[in-house]
Amino acid sequence: MPIRVSRSWINALGIYLRPRPITLLFLGFSSGLPLLLVFSSLSFWLREAGIERSSIGFISWVALAYAFKWVWAPLVDRLSLPLLGGWLGRRRSWMLLAQIGVAAGLLALAANDPAQNLHFSVLMAVLVAFCSATQDITVDAYRIESGDERMQAAMAATYMVGYRLAMITSTAGVLAIAALIDTSEATYEHAPWMLAYTVMALLMIPGILTTLLSPEPPAPPRDEMNAQLAQIESWSQRNAHLPERLARIAGWFYIALICPFADFIRRYRWQAVLILALIGSYRIADIVMGVIANVFYVDLGFTKAEIAAVTKVFGVIMTLIGALAGGVLVERFGVMKILFAGALMAAATNLLFALMALSGPQVELLISVVSLDNFSAGIATAAFVAYLSALTNIQYSATQYALFSSVMLLLPKFLGGFSGVAVDSIGYPMFFTGTAVLGVPVLILIVIAARTTHIHHSSTAKDTALQDNKL
């Protein structure tokens, strides 16, 4: 018996040696690289170049492209690119175009000195953010269409590892490269930043090569494509009073914009409300707490060096380990069990922050709490991404996943805005305890969802039931 258990765990770990998870490692790096290059790293560069803080604050709005990517996700879902689409397929053609756009935008940013032409730098930052958000849309769709819900957790885990490594590269890496040739930090020079951003542009090459060498996911079934074409024709006939071209365009937009949302309601009916409630609240405990976490560290008396060392080293490492562990656990035990375990751990670790608030600034305790919190967050995120991916219809994977990821952040981010007021009113110990309590309804929703809903990953033949994964 022990040997069989050992082999089963080895088999579960072997999922990371399959081609798809390895592919998502490189695509995750390509997706994670641009974000902070148009956010925090760019802000650092602009401030060193003498740009006013108020202007830098407004320029940071270019990152809103990531929050509104669901707006053009339907176009990515439905529109086939000429030439590239025939060569690489629907998903990889969009991915390649977006990656080339990111690389070109970063090179243009590198070549321009914002101290001399700020408007061009802002324009290129908008281009990079738009192309990066488009890349996220296509990579999410590519991942969803490349495996079942158990494989999704492993692909999400390797994607997160690549993404986190890229974020470290685009922050600490950029600063290290710029500092390498910066003769004096007392005066601003364009050359160090030009080199740093040029290197970042070149680091998009592994993602581009991965896109070119990876196989295209299976195309949607022909009968479903024909059914959608028939819907467009029917729409055009019902609106025959319109010019023919306008009617066909309106029918296409109906399929691209309305059908993805209507499909979700049709497949899950009343259960759609339960699923959306679960999606909208799953991350509530850690996001609401996370808004005030850095302020808490400062108020407790930790130094900047201590906070940076613990959160950027132990925190990142434990998040990656947690993500990889989540992929293995989902493969071993199923999505819903690990979804429940991740939510329970995320809520429970908030109680450790309450303990730290009562104990004072102890570095050893900070390391333990941050490590456990990030480890549980990694497990929860891997399981949650697998769950969201399984909910999508492959016909509308890009649009529906963009919608789900937006719903996921809406309520937690809104409530997180009141975290400072809450701390002022009740103090840190009660605040962290309260955020842990916020996780209890999530556990109830998971139990109900596991017992009552069946996941329809594809609108084709069989529906993938989660009976084996029920709590």
C-alpha cells in the first residue's frame, strides 16, 4: 500500500513534465514581463527623469487596460487574423501579434527619452499595455482549450511561476541592469534605462518562440461553427430592412458580444447566480486583508529592508511552491476539494496576522506568517484558475474567462477600499479576525456548488460532472 501511494504521488508530480505545463511556463513569463514595465518600473524611470508626481500618477492609468480587457476579448474570440490566422491558427496568431506589439513598444520606450518627449513615452506605454492585455486574453484562451480541468491547475501553476519570475525580472532586474552602467545616481541619464528596456524587449523572444513552436489547440467542432454561422444568417434575415452588410456585421457582433454571456446563463440557469457569487467572493479574505498588509507592516515597526526581504523573497518563493503544490493536489484529489482547502487556508492565515498584531514586530513571526499566507494563496489560486477555466465554453473561452476574472476582483477590491477605515475603527487584531470570518460564506458556497452544480467545460458532447470531486 505505501508503495502504491508513493507511485500515485509520483504520477501526480509527473504532470509538470508534460508539454502543456512547460509551454505555459514560458507563456507565463511572456505575460508577466510587460505589466510592471508600464507601471512601477516606468514610474521609477519617469521620476528619475524629473517628471512631476502628479503626471506620473495619471500616467499609471495606462495599466487600466488590464481591467477592461473583457471589452475587446470578444473580438479576439471571434476574429481570425488574415495571413497569420491561416499559418498559426486562431489563438497563436493573436498571441504572436500581441507579443510582437509588446516587444516593439518596449523597444520604442527604450529609444525615447521621456525627459525630452514624454508624450511619446506615454503613447508607447499605452501600446505595450494594450498588447500585453491582449496577450493575456489569448494565453488564457490557449490554456483553457489545451486541457481538462485537472490539467488546468498544473498549467495555471506553471503559468504563475513564469509570471512571478517575469515580475521580479521587470522590477529588480530592470533596476539592476540600469544601475550596472549608471555612472552616478545623482544625475539622470537616459542610457541606463535604454539598455534596461532593450533587454526587457529581447526577453520577449522566448515567448515568441514558444508561440511559434507550440501546437494550436483543437479548433471548435465544425457543427458548432456552422450553427453560429446559421445564427448570423438568421439574425441578418430578421433584420432584412437593414443594408445587407450592416445586418451581417450586427449579427457577428451579436454572436461575439451577447452569446458568450447568454451561453453561460443557458448552461447553468439558476446555478449561474450561485457560481457568480462564488467567483465574486472566493478571493475576498486575502484581497481585503492584502490592501492594508504593507501599511500594517510599517505600523507594526518593521523596517523597509525587513519588509522587502520577507515579502519579496520568502513571499514569492512560497507563492510559487504553493502554486505548484496546488497543481499536484488538484491532479490528485480534484478541483472542488482543493478549492475548499485553499479558501479555508486563505481565511485561516488571516488569523495569524491578528496574532502578529498582538505580538509586536518579530521578524521570525513575520517570515512564518508571510510564508504560510503566500503558500495558501498559491494553492487557492491554482485551484481557482482551474475552476474558472472549467466553467468556460470553449466556443467563447477568451470572453467568458475575461468576464470571470473581472467578477473575481469586483467585490473584494471594492470592500478593500474600506480597509483603512475599518482598521481605524476596530484596530488590526479585530480587522484581521473579521477578514477571516469573511471567508466562512465562501466555504459554504463551495460546498453547495460542489453538491449541486455540474461543470460544462465544452458545449459539445458530454458535460464534465464534478461528482468525483464532491465534498
